[in-house]
Amino acid sequence: MSEMTEPEARAVVARAYDALQARLHEAGAIQFGEILGTMEPALQAAGYRAPHAGPMRLLVLRLDDIGDNVLMSPFLRELRRDFPQAEIDLMVKPSVLPLVELCPYVDHVYAADGAPVPGAPMEEYLRWMRALCERVLWARRYDGCLMPRWDADELLTAILSYLCGARERIGYSPRVHRWREMMDRGNETMLTRALMTPPYVVHEVEKNLYFLKALGRDVQSDRLELWLSQTDAEAARRRLPHAAAKGYIAVAVGTREQRKVYPVEKLAKVLEALLDVKLPFVLLGGKGEEAGARRIEKALPRGSVVNLVGRLPLRESAAIVSECRLYLGGDTGMTHVAAAAKRPIVEWFAHPMDVPVSVVSLYARFFPWKANVAALRPEHALPGCEQLERGFAEITGCHSREKAHCIAAIPPKQIAGAAQTMLRMK
């Protein structure tokens, strides 16, 4: 650290940030070179790029969703094993915070409050990043910032890693796939080291762990973990009727992207076909999915459904999933919770079987990791998807974002049959 006091160092960096924001406001746009030219002299003068006394401090930036963070659990465990004496901080979205705040492998967990909507004006991003830096990041003086996200950098974490003052900034290069290169062109200039993945790395767990291997670190286990408390488990059990003590089927009703959501009318038919197994259905989901859950509840006999959609804290939902006899759901975060809890899974995907699957495909990258799973997909792409431009088709498998499309072609009896087979397995 420089001979400046902490308040003096903060003032130097803040003045440079003021100049950066003023330049952006005046010009309406800013180049990566201008960020570097404005901020680097100040960060160096304030001692942010110099080694400091005491243990190494590492920041892991993971500003994506529930499933991504479950799939990162092996990364955090192996990172701690590789750096046993380091102070490791984790920053996540506020919605994900409950799922990681009990992680035993990090020293502090911070919520990246107030993030702009992806694609917002750069002025909003700079205000948000400054607030995070002033609230916590500048005071921590990180030796390194690690960004293991392989997909597009929607929240510009590469810029945040630079502005927070981290001496080393390591992330995946935008050149790992051409879609990311189109979206994140130039972000690489914010990094001190940009990593590439070989073509055979497919699953997100593999990508997270390859990140460590590329840094010359050892990886001993790729096992997923959940970090729940006994209180979470007890609270979850209180939500369930007495009949659920003998077992229940957890059902994730929806997810954020409508392309991935199996229509609720068809899902009700799946559950109707499973009534003879005499296990209650526990419906799970977030805010905004209540109407669909009510339609399912109304379509089934009274007492066969426990509707908890929109009513549970995240860790209680995870606790319910972790003790179910069977989990049914689409490509959503709770499916990865089920995989981490080693629950049997029946999952439906939007990616049709006659659309190519490659290293960029969501189906290949987010398949339940090392789980007992029956994965169901449409047999054929529906009209409008079979002629998709190849790159986009490989990623999503279906063009629709506003509503269920190809996924609706999976027959309810196929899902119900897979569930019955899973329940018969020991």
C-alpha cells in the first residue's frame, strides 16, 4: 500500500471516478481505453496495484443465477483447498445471497445490490459499480478478482473487477465462443489474464474447475454441495402436511425464461397420471408463477397438492427439494439443487433432439451434474425452429423467449412414465 491514509487514497480514486463519469455524461459513450487512462494512474497512486501486508485477499464475482451458483460449489471448495490461508470474498446477486451465505469456504459474502438491467446505459453501470466500490470493495484491497462465468458478461463484471482495484483480474476471454465475443468485445482489456477453454470442456461445472486448472491449481473433487441449516430443514418440514412424512414429489412449476417452461395445463396432466403413486405433490416456484400453480391445484383432487409457489424463502425451497422422493422440473435453479442433494430427477428441456448439441448448448452445459436423471426433450423442432441460424439454435434449441414452444411438444404421458420408472427404482 502507498503512504497515503485510507481516506486520502479513497479521495484520489473518487476524483478520478468523478472525471470518468463526467466524461461519459458529456460524450454519451466511453471507450475501454478511456477507463484505463483515467483510472489506472489514480489506482496506482492510491496503492491498489501494490502488494499489501497480511493474507492474500481474493474476490470471486458471480453475478448470475441460482443454478450457476450451485454449479460453482465445487469451485469454491477447491479454491479454498488451494488457498487455505487466503481471505476469500464472494459477491453475488441479492436473490442468490441466501443460498451461499452459509458457504464454509468463503470469509465474506456480499450482495451486489441495485444492479442495472442488462443492456442499460453505461452511466447506470458506472453509478452501480461506484456504489459497490464505496460500500465494500475499495476497502478490501484485493490481490485478485476471479470471474469463472464462461457465458456473456451481462453485468460487465470485467469492468467492475478493474474499478474495484484488484491487482490481478482473471476471467474467461470473450473469445471462448463467438456469441460472447460479439457481446463482450473489448472486455478483455480489463483483465490481467484471459483464459480460454479447449473444445472438449462442456458442462458448467467442468468450466468452473477448468478455470482453476488453467491457473495451475489442483482439483480433487467435482462434487456439488448445498449449504443449508437445520433450521431450514425444520422450517421446510412444518410447511408440509402429515401425509408428506412418507414422501412427496417436488414439482418446479416454472422458471424465468418462458421457452423453458412446460405448459401448466400439460403439467397438470402429468401429475394427474401420477395420482396412483399416492404421494402428495409439492409445488415450488417464485414470485410471478402463482397463477400457473393455482391452475394446477384446481385441476387435481383436493389434498393431493401442496401449493408453496411464491411463499418460501430460497433455502426453505432448497430444503424441501433436498428431501423429496422425486423431483420434477425444467432447466431451472431448483433442478441443480436437486442434483446437489442427490435426488432422482425428471427434467424437461426445450432443445429438440433433431437440433445439434455442441459445447455452447444450454442442454449440454446445464444438464443435472452427475445425477440420477431422466431428461426429456421434444423429438422434433417445431416450425420456425428447424431453420434457425446455426449458432443460436445450438445454444437454445428453440427460438421462442416469450412463451413455451418446442418444449410443449413433449407428451405428458412420456414425463409421467419417466417419473413412474424413477419411483420404482431403488
